[in-house]
Amino acid sequence: MRAIVLTEPGRAEVVDSRAEPEPGRHDVVVEMTAVGLCGSDLGVHDGTRPTPALPWVLGHEGGGRIVAVGPDVTDRRVGQQVVIEPNYCCFACPPCLRGMTSGCERRLSPGITVPGVLAERVAVPARFAWPLPSPVDTGILACIEPYAVARSAVRRAGVGPGTACLVVGAGSQGLFTCLSLLEAGARVFVTDSRPDRVAFAERIGARPVRPGDERAFPFVFDTAGVPASWETSARRVSTGGTVMVIGMSSEPVGLSTMELTRRQLQVRGSLIYDHPDDFAGTVAAVADAASRLAGVLRPGVPPDRAERAFADARTAPGKSWIDLSAWGEDRP
């Protein structure tokens, strides 16, 4: 079976020697058709996020069609188009028991802690393979997981209709955050150091922060999570406002307790989503959102040009993804 694997930091290759997956009793096997790339994948690719082993199957965002089901699976069937929820919580640790599965202490994440989904076929726990209510174009499958991340951050923030919100960072996660805020009825503004990314965000309905516009916002969504973006986020949030931090970096950022207290700020990290409601709600919303999600997508890249897709994900505006459907077309 073919897969796209990391053979050494900075080098992804197609191999054809992977073993065929066998479904466990509670698993399904998914024939993958689309896999998106995000910052986590780039960290794995360049070696800043170490993998348990090499070679390592990459990727975690995507889906395809079920081609086999385990003997105890009764609510999934062969032929269904599914998207994978790529964070397998344990349901037994203290955060899980509180319903905060995003904080699971034993979470398994394809492409990060267990082999990823950039392969012809993958075995997935059935409860984390979500059937789509109606068929969607292949590329949309690469959008649903990051869309769930964005919708969860908006839900946790409690943004109401008409609220002015600033999205800091117009990479792909920033774009999905803009879409989710627009869906919630917010007035969405965006800033990024790169004009081409801001222009892309404008095309999907966000408004740029014009030079000289120094207004403060009651909600700021930091989708980059690096010190430079934090400086903008902390400066542009209004007194009594909330900064939702979605992007992650190991570099420390600055905020004194004096500033935090005097300005009465709320700073909240928003990590992925909570199973099952957040992902279920996102899947249910996909049919209505499909055309908007398609507006974020870049053209799909075939598997034999995977390195180009990783390069695009670092530099090009929009959502980069790998189109695995060609592998299904050239099967004997």
C-alpha cells in the first residue's frame, strides 16, 4: 500500500511498501481521498515536532470512503463518505470525564503520536469517522477538521451577532476562524504582516484593518500564537475584552499581571474541540458551508508532488491539501 512518509526531517516521499490496515473490532478502514496540511504537519515535516519513529506516515486532516468495517461496528457502513476526527480521546481521564476531551491526558493524534492518514487506506476508530449527511467535493474533506477547531474557539468565546472581532493571522486557520465568526454573525476584521493573506481573507468576507485604524476590539482571535502576533493581540484587545489564543508556539510572550488586572482582560487558550458535540455540529454545518469552505481551498496537489504541498502550506495564501483520489483511480 502507498503512503506519504517522512524519511528524514524536511523530506517526504511516496512509498509503496506499507502493510494493508486491518480493522479492529470497533474500527473502520477508510480509503483516503483528501488530506489537508496545517502548522502541526509543518512542524513534523521540518523536525521541530519530533516523531516517535522514522519513517513516519504524515497527515491528520481529511477523509474518504469506508471500505471495511470491524465486526462490532453497527452504525457505519461500506461506501459512506466520512471525515476523520483525528484526536482519539480515552474517555476515562479526569478531563474526559468532565467533558473536556480536548484536554485528554492520553489522546492519540494521527500524524503526531500515531501514524498519520496520508496513505491509500487507514484504520480508524469508527466513532471518530464521521459520515457526511450529504456528499461533498473531495477538497472539502481537507477543511472540516480545521473548521471544527475554528468553530470551537468561537463557541468558547461566546461571540454574539454584530460583535466586532479581530483575527490576528490570516493563514489557513485564520481564514477558517474568519468564516466561523461570519457564520456567528460577527463583524470580522483581520490583520496579517502579509498583504496577500489579508487580500485572501477579504475575498471570503473579512475586513482589513486599514493603516491608522487603532481601534480596540472586544474579542481578538490569535491564530498565529507567536510573540509578534501576541503583541498585536494584546495591544488591540479592548479593556474588559477577551483574547482567544488558537495558534501555538513554545516561545514565551509578555503580559504583566498589572496590565492584565488593570485592563481586566481575559486570555483563553482554545485547543482543538470537544468530542462529540463540537465535531458533530461542524459535520452538520458542512452542507451549508461547503461553498464558503471551497473559497479557502488552494488547488489539490497529487501525492507524487507532496513536497510542493508542504512548501505551499508555508507560504501560499489559502488551504493547501493533497489530493489522494488519483490513487483510487489507478488501482488495478
